[in-house]
Amino acid sequence: MTKRVFYLLGVLVVLGMLLAACGSTGQSNQPQAVKTVVVTVQAPAKGGESPSGFGETLKTVKDRGYLICGVNAQLPGFGYVDDQGNYKGFDVDFCHAVAAAIFGDPSKVEFRPLTAKERFTALQTGEIDVLIRNTTWTLTRDTELGANFAPTTFYDGQGIMVRKDSGITKLEDLEGAKICVATGTTTELNLADQMAAHNIDYTPVVFETADQVFGAYEEGRCDAVTTDKSGLVSRRVTLKNPDDHVILDITLSKEPLGPVVRQGDDQWFDIIKWVVFATFTGEEMGINSKNVDQIKASTNNPNVKKFLGLEGEMGQKLGLSDDWAYNIIKMVGNYAEIYDRNLGPGTPFNLPRGLNASWKDGGLLYAPPIR
């Protein structure tokens, strides 16, 4: 690493003392001995140089031949294993999108099922390349875990589900209640904060996995269960009698969910960010898996050309092929397709887009320009 040593500070101190001595009455005109202050400054990287760690993750993934993606295996709609043993869900599709961008093949993914407690350790130790597992972006997670959060893919909020015949309609009705919650989550902390803020006594009944949490709730070991509202909607349909349970009209927190990577490799961070942005951009431009080939063959729009790899060499700037975004849209779909396939009207969940709509439709999804 190039180092530059400057003695200017020491010289300025000496000159300052000389001037002070000359302008002072009753003081010696002789300068006092001054120790030279040596300041070491690290020069910025020269053009073409990259910081340590840059590009290592992509190289590792390419050399291995597949992506390792940390996911949930117990949350229908977001991350779960179907009857044929295949991983499915909204988060799982973003793993496929990353693989499509890198390899031009969305199937080149190994899924690593992780509990909430395990997920950050798996990321920190390099067991996984990226974590895409309904994980909330918070300040402490951003600063203390050696993690970087990519753009939010799902804006959520924490809710509470109870039995319809319980008579519980508001937070205060949970005084003295037992509430099932997953340990090692923001859910557990948010619940404690809200109950303390409202002066409500309760007993948290904590478990490590979602199956354990909702199993205990269904067995009657808890009066209520709490997690992200999307998770409540997802798990409610798996209960024996879904109609016997109601999600209260209460939101305990903000829960921005999205992919997470390790700090230290900005190229990999950029790739994951722009994979997410590509799904937003596809929807913004009206480009989906069904019409992308037609648009690619006929467009004169410079922005569309850059997006689909026809000009600008945008993929190379990420260390990918220039058709990286085309592959995402063609092989996995734009954001609307991913959402509708897993959570939309044709699914058991039928979750309204709400905040998860494109900015063009009044939502929060907004992609920076690809240029």
C-alpha cells in the first residue's frame, strides 16, 4: 500500500510560534524547540486498483459452479419446500434471479435452510453466499454483524394473530397473555418494546423455528402468536381451521425485508443490489418474461437497450455478461411476476401489493437508472 509522509504540519507549527514570538511583548524572541509531527496518510487506490476482497465472492461462486443461498424452509409463500422436495417462494425466486444473472441459468442454486438464529452466523462464516430469508434491515444489524443489506424486496410490519373466539381485539386485551414468538428475531424485541411502552404484562413463549412457534400456538400453549404480518398470513392457511383465527388490526413495527451479504466485497454487494433493481426496472418498463424477446428485437429506446444488454456494456461493469438483466426477466420474471406467482391473487395468500407496488402505482419500489 503506497504511503506518503508529510512534514508540513510540523513546519507550520514552527512558523506559528515564530510569528507569535515576534508579535508578543515581554517574551523571548527565540523560538522554542518544537518536535516535528509526522502525519501518515494512506493514498487512495490508483485507477484500476480495487480494495481487498473485491471480486472474491463472484470468483468463488463461478469456480464452484453454483450459488449457495440461505433461505427459510418453513414459511409458505416466501421460502418453503413443496411436496416434491423443491424450494419455492418469493425469497427463493430472488435466489434464482441471482443465479440467472451470474450463470444464465436460474437452477444453479443450492438452498441452505436456516433458522432465524442460524442465519447471520451462516453468512459471517461464509457457509452461504447471500442470505435471502425474510430478514429485517435494522441499524444494529447493519453495523454490528459485518453485513450489508441490499434493497428492500418486501415492506412488512409485525402483527399478532389470536383465536377468533378469544375476545381479543386490541393490544391491551393481551394483559397477562402468553404469546408465542421466535427467538433471535426483531419480532421478539419489538414485542417486548411495545408491551413495555403500553405497560402490559405478558409471558413470551419462545422457540427457535417457525414450525415450533405455530405448532405451540395451535396446540393452545399460547394465547396469541406474533411475527411479520406476511408470515401470519402465510402460516394461517396451514392451520387446521384457518377461519378460527384472526390477525388483529395492529402493526407493531416496520419490517423492511431483503437480501443480505457480507461486508468486504463491494462487487458482490453491487451485484445483489442490481439484481433486485432489475426486477423493479422490468416492471417499471413493462417488460416481463412473456414479452421480453419481442421488445429486445424491436426496441429503439436507449434505456431499454441498456437494460437488455444491447448497448452500454452495463453487465461488464458488474463483472457479469451484458445480458444479465435480460436473463433475470426471461428466466425468473420481473417483480410483479415474482410477487403474483408466490403471494398474489392466484395464491392462497392473496396479499395486496400495498407498499410493495411500483412507485408508478403509489408504492415504494423505485430503481435507480441503469446508465
